[in-house]
Amino acid sequence: MHQTFICLTIIGVTGVLFYFSPDLAKTGEKTGEHSASPEFAFDGYSEGINTVFYNDKGEVDYTLRAKRQFHLKDQSSLLVEPLIRFFKNGGSTWNIVAELGLVGGNASGSAGLMETIQLSGDVEIHRLDPNGKPTVLSTQRLEIDPNQETLETQETVHMVTSSITHKGRGMFADLNSDEINFHSDNSGHYASQGNNAATEQ
């Protein structure tokens, strides 16, 4: 039974690696690895990972969890159902989930210097403001710079808050300042103080 599960898992990750193959091909070019097909370039497997990253003050900066992890031969890792949580003053601020994630290899070996996290498939970004009001952003692909605490995508993004529904193509978000900028094709509506819906184009 366990061997059957492992075989099915390998078949599944092969398809996932094919989905990420443009990104893996770029990574392979950087590391000089051209011999192995990216679909089969993994050499390790683990379940239930939970990694904590700290800032210079010894406080929790962000955490990275995943249901499964496949370690690739280029020292990057493929994550299944990743969850990234950012913290400020000991409390969770932004939570990000997706179907898949790709983390580049860290040549420095320092736990505080992960370069980027690439997410794909039903990516959702959640935040509660100090008054407990939620903000949810959703897209299909997202690149996270965890050290600068920024998010970026060229895909369509939907944003829903307690008073705003917005859609735009391309987004850059700075989590430190809670600023979100949409690049183009912006549309949506918001609820005015008189509870009448106003439309923006």
C-alpha cells in the first residue's frame, strides 16, 4: 500500500515539475545542469515541513509550511500546498496559500536569506486589519521576496475587502507599508458611506 502511494506521488510530481518546467529550466541554466530532464530532477521527498525564519532581533519574521516537499537536484524545492505567514510584533499579519510553490536553492546556507518563493494555482493572500476586517487577494501566480516582504505578479488579481471589490492585471504589494499597486485593466466597485455601490473604471 505504501509503495503504491509512493508511485502515485512520483507520477503526480512529474506532472507538477512539467508545469514548472520553464522556471526549472532557467534554474538549470544558472547552475549549468543540462543533462537531466526537469521532470525527473528530484532526489528527495518529505512530508509536513515547517520552517521558521527569524530577523536580526531574533523575532519570527515569517514561516513556511507545506504538506509535501520534493528536493530537486539543483538544490531548489517543490512545495505542495504551501502556507507562508508573515509576522510583525509577534503577531501574524499576512497569510498566503497556494496549490504549489517553488523555492530556489540557497547557496549562502543562511536560514535568513531565501531569495524568492514562486507560487502557482489558486494563490490566496489573506490579511486582517487592526479592526478585524479582512482583505483577500486571489491570483494564479505570485512571486514573493520574503526578505523585502514584497509580492509581485503579472497575472489578473481579484481583491475583496469589507467595502471594496477590485480587479486588475499585474500587481506589486509592499507588506511592510500595506501598499498594493495594480498595473492595468483596473475595475471594481466600493460601498460608499450611504451604502450605495460606486463603480470605478
